[in-house]
Amino acid sequence: MTAPTSAVSSIASERIVGPIILLGAPGAGKGTQAKLIAKTFAIPQISTGDLLRDNVARGTELGKAAKAIMEKGDLVPDKLVLDMVSGRLREADCQRGFILDGFPRTVVQAEWLDSFLEKERKDKGVTCEAAYAPPVVIQLKVDYNQLLQRIAGRRSCPACGRIYNVYLQPPKVEGKCDVDGATLVQRADDREDVVAERLKAYEAQTLPLVDYYSSGGRLVTVDGDQPVEEVMRQAFSAIEHVNRV
């Protein structure tokens, strides 16, 4: 029997855990697991999207450059994203470890991250060596049809914001919110045809990353079709025991 989450958290929050990367298709449960890991191990969850928005909002030099590019309708280049990531990973709250959300997205970014972490280990010395160790990479694997159900089945109440799933957590009355009776709506991005294209794009983009980390012996695959608690248990086990050499 596993220890209660509170007991695990009190112990885990005192140790250095190093970098953690979560890989998984849309709807695989990365967000849920990232929040659980961040809370249990008391390390920050770092999203490149949040970093970009924060830099733009604060008007940093990187944010100004990114804003000018986005206003033209262009994609923010890797160089700017990597500069933002490197600055964030050097902040004090990352000294025990961190979770990367949505990064790396390509093998080039993964190679950059490995080089960055290696340099930090050398520059910061023994005291921070474990914090900048090679990352634990956890892939949440979910059946394609299950992913379709999780995303395409989502409906939300425009009045109270409550989320339902017509397959997995349906409302009591079809198409109506249990709380206020409002007609439920589906996001355009959650339509089945759109979801299918998103999943194909993800597979094409992520497969090289999976191969990269797998070839280095750093990839741990967890069955994301299991209950949240079991996925969490296996993810925590990977963080505790994976070989970081």
C-alpha cells in the first residue's frame, strides 16, 4: 500500500528531484499530473506559453521582441524561446528541480536543453549538480480512441463554466448543465475532425523526441488510461528511481 499523498509530499518536498519532462498527446492528462508533481515535490511547473505571456506583460527586452514578431503574425523563433527558458531555469525556485510543460517540442530543443543542463552542472558545482541532472522524461500513453473521447466529448456550461464529457461524465439531462440548465457548448477546437488533426500533428512532431529520449535510456512510459491515482503513483516512482546518468 502506498503512503498517503500528504506523507509523500512532506518527504519529497525536502529533496532535490531535478528536471522532469512530461510528454503526452492533447487529453493525455499532462496538466493534471504536472500539478500533482509540482505540489508534491514543491517544484515549479514551467510552461513556455506562460513564459512568453509573462515576458510580454512585463515588457522585458525578450517580451518586446516577441510581441513585435507576434503582431506580424509570425511564429516566435527558437532563439527567443530558448533565451526565456534559460533565464527562467536559472531562477532560485528551480534549484531543486522543475517540470517543463510544452518544452522541448523538437529534437533540436531537446539537444539544447541537454547542453544547457550540462553547462549549469559545471558552472554551479556540486551543490546544484542534481538539480540540473539529465531530465526524467515521462510519456503518458493513452489509446487514440480514448483521447478522442476525452477531448471531443468535452462540453462546458457558458453560464457557470462547469465541464462535462458526453462519454465519460455526462450531464443528467442531455445537453443541459446540471447546475443551471444552460445549454452546453463545445469548443471549436474540440470537434472530432479538428481533434483528429491535432493528434496527427502531435504524433508527427513528438515521435522523434520519443526516439531521442528512448535511445538515451531516459524515457519512462506510463499507461495514461489508468485512474489518475495510479498514473500518479507510477510517475512518482519514475521520478524516484530513473537512472539519470
